[in-house]
Amino acid sequence: MALRIGVAGANAERGWAQLAHLPAIRALPGLEISAVLNRTQQGADAAAAAFGAAKAYTDIAALVNDPDVGIVAVTVRVLEHRAIVLAALAAGKHVYCEWPLGRDLAEAQEMTEAARDNPVHVAIGTQGPLAPAVRHAAKLVREGAIGRPLKLSVVSGCGGWGALTLPNYVYPEDKRNGATLSTIPDGHTIAAIEAVIGGYAEIDARTTTTRDEVHIYGTNDTVEQLCADHVLVIGRHSSGCVSSQEVVGGTVDTPLCFVLRGTKDTLTITGTHPGGYQCGQLTVATIPAAAPQPESIVPLFVDAPANVAELWGACAADIRNATRIVPNFDAAVRLTRVLDAIDRAAETGRRVILED
């Protein structure tokens, strides 16, 4: 029997659900979209037609209480995550929530506690660690293929948070909305880093806002930039490895670069997607060469759906096999704590020690 999904935040024309989730779900056997949720009935009806869903809702309660919905996919703006996640958990539904889980640590903890008291499965959309290249890199490090990891250097460009923004994407320029360069591309970068070399133990950081305002594409209007567009983090990890990572907004031509030097060999992860480590295909290599990375779950995907498909496949396997493999809400709380530590280090100019 197929696992039936209700997509909160479905839009027929744009958005992460349309760009990444829809093709990923369609490509995987045993998954289907049975319902969608949109702000307006017109938008819901259009999304249902585009997503192939039988039902179109504008009311959260109607979606989460639909007996034909077993999994609620939360792909709305971050400030709306809490209400939908808590309603879905109260209705006894599995939840796949996009990262960030909440606008702040308190919201993330509240949803995590609600999930902990519930037998359902929850997944957080940090799909980068599920990318075949990242999983393979982590395996090579665990098995000692490069010796003891010593130094990691990471650079990630990002097309967003530059001099221009689209009219529908003004809200990420305001830190209060929870969807910023620090939380999204940097959060996904950190998730990939920790998956390979272990969690941060100490952090030094600088976050910088390099412009006062951003122009809205196709208009003469501007919006005040209230979040950083450049993040630089220096860290020491529980493994003893040290790292530097830089995330640069407004750069579509900066290849992703992940270079890990060990006592024996060097490992690299490369990619070209302007969205960051969570998007598109990545390639791992070692010098000298080690075993090649495994094939993607949907080899034809090279763009946004590639790693989302990996997470959906693992999520479905967890539900069917009663396993707990995918990153869950506890992982989201951990990542939120790391981002808070980066903010504190940047604000105070002092090193922050993270608790286990």
C-alpha cells in the first residue's frame, strides 16, 4: 500500500514543494500525494491539479485529519511551521518538516517534545547528509580511509541574499522570519560538515551584513536587509578535527568546495548548485582514489529533487521498517543550538563552547 502524503505549502507555479518535493515523490515507488494545502481555495485547486492530489484544502485541521493522509509534508514559510507540525502530531500523522524546524530554539524544542511523546515518525529536511556523496564521505572517514581527520575547509556560494531578490522572496531578508542565509544555506552546510567529521565542540564566528538594502527584482522598490549575507565560522570538532567554513550570499558562480585533509589522504566533496550543499548532485573523491560513491536513489536527478528524493526514500523506509535512520527533530534542535552558538560568537567576539 502506498504511503499517502498531504503537502502543506503546495503551489502550482513555484516554491520548494513544486520544485523539489513533487518530482522526488513522483519518482519513488510506494509514495503518492493525496492532498494539498494552500492559503486560498483557488491556489489549492490549482496545486491539486498540478500535484495530482484528490483533495485541496485551505484549512490545516482538514488536511491533518484527512484519513487518506498518513504523512504531512510541511513546506510553508518557517513562521508557519509550528502550527502545522503540532496539529499533524496531535492528529497522529507522520511529519516531514522543512528546515529550519522553527523560528528559534524554543519553537524547535516545543515541536521536538511533542514528537517525542508520539509514536509517529518525524523527519527534518536537512537532506544534505543523505546525499550519496556525503554519506560515502562519512563512511570513508569512519573506516579510516584518510587516516585521522585533521583540517577541513569549506566554501559555499548561494544565489540568494545578494543585491536582488524576487518579490515573493522578500521575507528571508528579515532575521525575525527564521529563513536567512545563516539558517538555510549555512545550516545545511553545517549539517553536512557534522555528518562527516562530527559535531562542533568549539566555535568562533563572524556574521556580516554587507549591504543596507536589497532591490526587489522587476520593480523600483527596495527592502531593508536585516540579516547577514556572509558567514565565516572556525571550529573544533568532537573528533579533534578543526574546520573553517564560509557561506557567501549573492554568488551563483562559486563552486561548492569541501576539502578534508587527514593523516593519510585528502577527501573532497564538490558540487555546482547555487543553492548549497542540500541541493543537486555532489561528488566525493579521495587522493589516492578510494571506492566510488554509491548511485543516487533516482540517478536522473541532478538538481533540487536529487537529495530530497534520498530523504523521502529513507523516510518511507523508516516508516515501513520501524527504523529511525533519517534526521529527526532532535537533530533539528542540535543544529539550532549550533546556529545560536555561531550568533553568540559573532556578537561577542568570543569563542563559544558547545555542550554535548
